[in-house]
Amino acid sequence: MEVVNLLEEADKIVELYTYKKVGVLNENILSIVRVESRTLDFHVHENSDELFYVIEGSFYLETQGEKTKVNAGELIIVPKGIKHRPVVNELTKFLMIELSGTLNKENSGNQYEE
């Protein structure tokens, strides 16, 4: 077992949009990423929910017809099958949790490496 400090791990990431795997929970991957001034295309995860936990900063999660602001210390879970996209204006550090294989190059702006 290992203690992981999410903020310290996020601060170690030099390049924006680079995902760093910090753990595995059953079949779920825990990744940290630093994002700024980025809006991904709408996309759907058909087989898995997706969790965004904001370590630092804030972002908007858009679904068709709804826009929700998520601030530092908050999390939001996108149920499988819901079309969504993150909209990030300011520097934001995230923990993302999703079923292995859910996050890929296509839905990460070509930045995710397994």
C-alpha cells in the first residue's frame, strides 16, 4: 500500500494535458492531469461512468442542455451513456477515475497513453 498526495503528484506534471496514472482500484484507473484553456469535443462512454475530482481550480462540465461548474474539492460523476465534455478556462488539476480502457486518445484530445 502507498499513500498518494494528489496535489504533489499533479504539481510534478510538467506538460499540460499529460495524464499520469497514480493508481488502480479494481478495474478502474486513477489518473491526474493538468489542463488549461481547453474544451474537448462532446463524447460518450457507453460502458462506464466517469468521475472528475477537482484538486485545484475549476471547470464546467457540459452535457446536452446543461452546464455545471465544478470547483476545487468537488467531484462530479458522469453516468455511462451521457454525452458530455469538459470546458476548462483556468489552470485546473484533476483526478479522474474510470474503467480501464474508457479514457483513450480519441476522447482525450489525443493525449492519453495507457
